[in-house]
Amino acid sequence: MPRSPAKPKNSRRVPPKSGSRFSDKGTRQERRFAEAAGRRGEFWASLYLMLKGYRILARRVKTPVGEIDLIARRLDTTIFVEVKARAFSSGEEDALYAVNRDRILRAAQVWLARHPSAGGIRFDVIFLAPFARPRHITGAFDATGSL
């Protein structure tokens, strides 16, 4: 088939440089890095909770409506934990508002339907930053999704 007259003969699409904003390879590498950082953060958060006397029931729970980072239990309460790892501890307030509460609530409802348990539920957030102690906010939001 002949070339379209609108396109010059030697016009070739130049792929973006590796690691640039629009390259597939850079995006995949960034996703892999973020995935690994998330796993490390969840590991440290689970270790922190275990040292505080919590029992970790599940990690990285995937449901059709969302994902829950950690599910823990202490006494009679099931705790759904969102882990936020940041490069600096100064952005914790912004990270708290960035927590997708609706997604966590829906995922928790699915998990509770599959694992009925007597006792209360609570939604916590743990902030992690380098060279800072983990900050554990108990009852960060309630089951209605408000702070």
C-alpha cells in the first residue's frame, strides 16, 4: 500500500528515552520501585504492630473493590490498617487526607462478609518515614468514612 502523501517519507516515530515520563520501561520501573517500597513499608508497619501486641491476620488483602494493606487483631477488635510510607515525615497530614477511605471501607465490608467475627472494627493509619519513628493513628476514621 502506498504511503499517505500527508506523511513525509523519512518520518519515523522516535521512541522516548528510557526512564522518561512517557516510556513504558520507565513507567514499569517506577511501578516496580513503588511496589517494593510499599512492601517494605507494610513489613515495617506489621513488625511495629506486632511489637505493640497486635496479631497480624492478613497482609495485602485484595478484594474486587480494593486492597487493604494490613488486617490485625487486638483483644476483641479487628483493625484495618492503611500504611503510608513517605520520603519526609512532614507530609503526614496531606497523606492522611489522601487515604481513599471509601475504597478501604468497601474492601473491609467484603472481608468481614467472608470472615464474620464478633467484636468491634477500627480503621488505623500508620505513617512511615526514614529516620523517624512510625506514627500510628488509631481510629483515623470511622465506618462512615469521616475523619
